[in-house]
Amino acid sequence: MYGWRGRIGLIIPSSNTTMEPELYRIAPPGVSIHISRIPLKDVTRDSLLEMERHTLKAAMELSDANVDLVLYGCTSGSLIGGPGFDRMISSKISETIKRPAVTTATAVIEALETIGAKRIVVATPYIDEVNEEERRFLESHGIRVMRIMGLGIKNNLDIGRVTPEEVYRFARSLYSEGADALFISCTNLRTIEIIEPLERDLGIPVVTSNQASLWSALRRLGVRDRIHGYGRLLAIA
């Protein structure tokens, strides 16, 4: 049986082409991932808020697969409504299908707290209006955003086309002296190949949306494998 250690029900934007294969690649043996999609084409504030309205239908579909946990896999989509929006989404899912739930935005905060990051640099693919919401969300949790910059991409399919090499160069260019960590935001941005090279080259931990999402989901499932090759965070038991 697939998922004999745990089944993760993953809700992702319909245009996300990255999170599913990255999580398949990283997930430890015995953990399965089951997908439901909600409509999104452009990453704007209005589109993200509209996408969230489809959450409960997707969660109920995943409950038919008897998942153990639901992961709302969208960074900007789980913080776009301001501080507390992430917890509202997970609470709504849990109350409806009677299973634990976590959002990517919550997972990122937990990851940054676990590695002790108080001052961070943030690289995103987003437009400015989304970046400002992200800054506000992170700083509401006591995390100082020293610098945040996006690639200015609105179309989500185009975000998924950005190569890991391009992400590496962009993220590295944003590094600021004194930062405790680098956060690369967006579950549709390919990052898993470049986490460890960035950590070696910058000398600080690197947190990404997909890495943090899986780490948080596994912790909630009680799966404590140390996963190597994808940054310091996943190597924490």
C-alpha cells in the first residue's frame, strides 16, 4: 500500500508544474502524495484570493483518498489575506474534513523559527504587490526582512519555466551581510537542485517553499527521517 507511513493530500494551484514533482523526489519511503488542484493562472492579489475560495472542495476530494494530512501548497496564496490568513485556511480545512492541515506560509514561519532566523533575505518570482503582502506577513511574525525582491512574473506557468540556474543567480545576487537565512518563495519555482550549492556558497541556511512545506508535513505525520541533499532544514530530525 502506498502511504503506509503517511498520506499527504496536496492542494496546489492548477497552473503549478513544480511542487508535485519536487515533493515526489524528496519524500521519504512510505510517504505518498495525493493531489488536488484549484484554479489559478496569474499570481495577483485578486486571483490568489479567488483561488482560495475553492479550497474546501479540493480538501473534500482528498479526504476520499483517506489522506492523513492536507497541505495547502501555495506560499503567496496562503498569506495574501494578511497575518492569520494561513491559520484560517488550515483551520477551515481541518474543521471540514476532520484531518490536520498546514499551509506553506505556516510551514515557512515554522522553518525559519526552527533554524533561528531573525533577519532574512527573500527572493521571489512575484510582482511587487504580492511581495509587499509577503513582507508584511513575515514581519508580523517578528522576522526582519532585510531585502525582498521578485522577478516580476505574473503568469504562473512562466514562473514554472524559470530554470534552477536562473533562480540560483538571482537569489545569490540578493544576499545581504548579516542575514541569518535566505528564503526562496513560491511552490512553483524550481529550487531543490540549488539549495545546497547556495548554502555552501553563502554560508547560511536556505529555506524554500517546497522544502519547508514537506518538512512541516512530515513533522505533523511523525515521520522524522533526516533527508540529505536538500538543505539543512530537512536534515533536522
